[in-house]
Amino acid sequence: MEPQDLRARILALLMTIAPDIDPATLDPVQDLREQFDFDSMDRLHFATAISEEFHIDIPEQDYPQLAALQKSCEYVQKKLTAA
Amino acid sequence: MEIEFRLPSLGADMERATLTTWLKKPGEAVHRGEAIAVVETEKGLIDIECFDEGIVSALIVEPGTKIAVGTVLARLTAAGTGVPPTSVPRAAAPATAAAAAAPAVRVPPPPAAPAAAGPAGEAAARLRISPAARRRAQELGLTDAALGRLAAGGMGGIVHIEDIERLAAGGAAAAPAADARDAMRVVIGNAMARAKREIPHYYLGHTIDFAAARSFLQRHNAGVPVAERLLEGILIAKAVALAAARIAGFNGYFRDGRFERAPEVNLGMAIAVRGGGLVAPALLAADRKDLRTLMHEFSELVSRVRSGHMRSGEFTAATITVTSLGEDGVEAIYPIINPPQVAIVGSGCVVERPGVCEGSVAVRPQLTLTLAADHRVTDGRAGARFVCTIAELLAAPEKLR
């Protein structure tokens, strides 16, 4: 998958689980927790959405790799390549 | 039978509201639990749901009107009397007017951009982006900046697909300039000032070993898909709910000079609203539900808070509240009771500390639980029993299922 397509899909997932954030202000490398007060439920929703969209398993210890948009894209790319 | 549909109680310190939008027209059927009107309060827009079945016979209050709690807003013809037989008749229960409806809250979004002024009545429909509307926006190729402006109205309505279409067609989206954050802060401030003024709080703190709970969660979560995983918070919630059902004096309301014990534990879950503010909708009958069900319901609650669609019963039903600041890294929280409730349990973050386990010192995960309770109802001794019961339940998490 092209990186920009992957990124668009992950951003769309992020907006689905957090419709109350403004994507125009999103900094792709900053932690979602710092930027948007993401809490553990937001993180779980994000991990669930990614796991279901891309049919990948995301063990709990990998959650920190979904902390920011850019990191999430890299993580998903790695998982898809490995699969 | 005619049913009077009245403005229900909207919680502490909210006695009036302004009707902004009717969601039903005369002649339309209303199903149980359906929202029929939207009102504006200091705490945001609230969907007023109806807990009767029927056909709307008359809308009495005009949008834009400020009304007091208890005002008749509309009349319905009850299901079973002059309505098609397809509608499901409700069991006899002649609901009181106040019980016939209950509010749902739409949480205001963080103001992301300066909002254009617009008529208040227009506010309800277009201030937040639902996932469906967002998908449509993406299909239409709307830029995120355009969506941000649409979402930034400031009072917490929902951006529906129709609004997206209108925006795409070049129509201006009217949005109110009111500062929802400040209004919510006022309501929180009023409720907490009342709590501090009226409730003689006492506080207890108790640090517990969280190893059993943590390994229970790790074991469970390792074996299930992401969607079925549990959070620490839900384990704590379940333990608090069970303890509140067992130990008298913490679950219920203090009203008219006396304590009324609630028959079931509707556990308020304090949820931070992004950008500031707080809501505490309830997990209904949390003492009687298993962890899986509670987790699912909590997940939905948070989603509704995030998307701005809170539901009726949840918003004012809490009989006791749990609040956690674990996410923010503090070890203990000394919370304020949300009146007319009589207790609130706080949990901090799990920290690794030297602790004694089976006679030797080891690094242990520890959690500090706190309780603020109403001295008009209980004493510290009962509070200690309550907190220790929560601790015992968390020490044997397999029994919390």
C-alpha cells in the first residue's frame, strides 16, 4: 500500500473514534495524549479500529507504537509487510 | 390516553433550558427511548428522550422559548389508544411526567476556530461531525479545514450529512458564538460550590496492592482480540459497584434532609471532555453486570461523549461516582461529591513501589483509592469498611467476572 493511502486510512479511523478533534491542527509526530488528551479508552478504540481495518493483531505491549499518527502508520506498515 | 411530555430534571443546578429544536412533528410516532427534542443548557445541548410510546398530538412550546423543568412541552397519544396496532404497547406503568422523559447531553466540542454568529435555534443541527457525515465529507472531497470550521461552531450540535451537503453546495453553516466551555465551567462550578457548601465531606485514602488485578487483566487481554480487552478502570468500577451494593450508606441520594438508598448501583463514570470540562454519565445497574458487558457499555459511553450524543437516563442517573486521574500520572485524587449523591471514589495511577509480599520486600504495583463521603449519612468507620471491601474485591479479580 502507498504510504499516503495508509496514512489517509489511519487518519480516517482516528476521526471515526475521536470525531471531536480537529484534524487541521493534528501534528502527526506528537503524542495523541499530549495533543488531544487521549485517554486509555481512546487508545483502545484506536487500536481496535486499526486492528479491525487492517486485520492485524495488536498485542497490548504494542500500544505505545500507536501513540502518534506517524508512528501508527509505520507500525501498521511493518505489520502488513511482515504478514 | 394523553401523555404530557414535560421537561425532565437536568441535574444539579440546571433548572431551565431553552428549546432549540423539535425532532418530531405532530402525527409522528415516538418509540420508547427516542429523542424528541433538543434543549440548550449551560452544560451543552441535551437530547430529551421520551420513555413512552405514542403519537405526537401537539407540540406546545415553540423553539427559542426558555422553559423551566416540569413544563409541558408536548402531548402524545399513548400507544394502544388510537394508534396503529403495530406499535408496541408498554406495560401498564403509568409513568409520572417526570419519569416519562429524561435528558441526554451533547457535549460541546473544543472551539477549534472562531465561530460565526447564528440563530440559536440553528445551533443544534450542525456543530459536530458524526462518523457518517465525515465519511460523506470525504467522498465529497471536503478539506479538513472546511470540516474544522463546520465543527467549530462552539455549542456542541452534530454535523449531519445534510449539513455536509449544504456546505459542499456552498451554503453557509450558521453557528452560534456562545462560549460553551465557559458555560460548562459555570455549571460544574455551581454544582461543586453547592457540594462544598452543603456536604460535610470526610476523606479516606487506602493504598492497595494491584498485582492480582494487573495480572488478571494481562492474562485476559493476551487471549482476546483488541475489541474485547478490558481496562483497569472497568475492574475498579465493578469492584466499587459491588462494594456500594454491599455496604449501606454510599449508594443513593441525600434529599430533603435524609438519605435515600438507591435500589441498584448506577455508577457515574467521570469522563473528561477534550479541551476541558467533565461529564459523569452512569453505567446503569453496574453491580449486576459482568465485566464484559460493563466494558462494552463504558466503551459506548465514552464514544457518545466524544461524538456528542449522550443519552437520557445515563446523564442524571448516577447514584455514586468513580473518578480516575491515573492517566495523568498522579497517585491520589481527593474528589468532591456530586450532589445529591453521597459518595465518590477516586483512583490514582498504578505505581511500582517496594512492598511486602509473603514476608519479603519486592517491587509491587500499587494503587491508591480514595473516598469522599457525606458525613450526614455515614462515618469514617463505614467508609473504611466500604474502601476495604473494594480492596478485597480487587485482590481477587477472578471473582469480579
